[in-house]
Amino acid sequence: MQTCSLCGTTADDAEALTWTTSVENGRHRVFCDECSRTHLRAIEGKLDSDWW
């Protein structure tokens, strides 16, 4: 089971294969499809999610 680090949406591991993952300050973060689309520019700019 995976949980989105931003909005808290949950999905089983098979559904979460399309989710975005990142490592920020040594922490593993996972973002759902919706949050990934909404914050695409920040993700591509490698901004920490704290700035979103």
C-alpha cells in the first residue's frame, strides 16, 4: 500500500506504479498521479515539495 506524501491518497502497489517518486533531504517521497500533474513544473525544476 502506498500513500501520497502530499494529499494522502492511498493505492495498492500495482496502482501506484504510475506514481512519481523522489528523494528529498534523504527522505523517500511518493506523489499520486493528480499531485504529480498539478506540480509538474516544480518537480521538473527539482524544487523540494515543501516549496509547492
